[in-house]
Amino acid sequence: QALRAHVPVGRGRADRRRAVGPAPQPTACGEGVADGRCRAMRSSQAVLRLCGGLASSLIVVEGVICLFADHVRMVAHGEFLAAAHYLAESALLIVAGSAGVFAEIRPHPVVSENAPYLNKLSGRAALYFVMGLYIVSRKAEDARGDFASWMDRLFGFYILGVAATGALFAFRLRGLPPALSEPALAREMHSTAQHPGLQPQGGAGPHPMSGGMMA
């Protein structure tokens, strides 16, 4: 007992820490998620976001084509009511596609405030589903089968494929927190997660000998 009284408390704690070893650090994906599974999940989500950005870009391209190929043609023929219809159609496609690009690649506060459902994978999948159905049948009344109608079908089927994949991922990741299911919104694609309450190794803290010196 006399020998224990002369041993500093901080030194005993340091010896116990060296014997046990360093505490395991949580992974960037959180507790209970393996590191390899974390990297695979991040890479698949990154690929899905790139595919979603391409789908949104195709929606914008469809809006531009509708503006110049349909709206301008109706104006030239003097059919102003049909021209107004195609103008509204092109504006809808361009706005929806631009919002999807911002939501997928670089989230913008304007999109988050006016279309908060685009912050979720299920919301973007619903947008792609509706836009894909609309684009794939946009020239359905045109029985000529020209290049524009075939391009609409090609773009529409691709957008529907992205919608189906996004819906599948949303169903599989439905139990995860937003930091894992939406990594780009939480800046998880380019940086590791910050865990509050953890101190970096070698950081500031009570010195192991401070307890003995104060005693």
C-alpha cells in the first residue's frame, strides 16, 4: 500500500493504456459499417450521382430542342397557340433538368428551398420517372419515326433506367442516416466524417503527470 501511494495516478493510467492498446477509431461511414463496404457504397453512390447528372442534362437538352425545333417552327407558321404550348414545355424541361443537375452534382440553396424533395434519392428518382415517361412519349403522336422521335425514346428510356436504379438504391438505403444515404449533401464524397467528442492523437488534453503533480 505504501508503494502504491508513491506511484502517480497519471502514470498508472498511461501504463494501462499502453497495455490495452489504442482505442479503435470509428470509420468514416460510422459504427457498424466495414471499411471495404463503406468504400464500395460511396463509389456506387458517386456513379449513381453522375448518371443522374447526365439524365438531368439530357432533360435540359430536350428542352432546348423543343424550344428551337418546335416553338420556333410554330411561330414561323403563325400558330401562336401551339407556339405558346411548346414554349411552356421547353421551359418546364429546362427548369426541371437544371434543378436535377444542381441537386446531383452541386447542391444549391435555391434548389433546396424550392424543391426540398430533390435532396433525397427517392425524390430525384420520382422526378426522373415522371420526366422519362414524358420524354419517351413526347413524339408518340408523330408516326413518321424521324430522328427526333427516336432520340426522344433513347433519352427517355435512359432517364427511366436511372429512375429505376435510384428507386432501388433508395429502398436499400432507407434505414441509413442522411450522412450515409446522401453523401454529397454531407460532404462525405471528398472528406471523412467528423465525429464530435473525439480528440486527435497528440492533441491538447490533461498531461498524464498532471494528476501526480497536482497531488
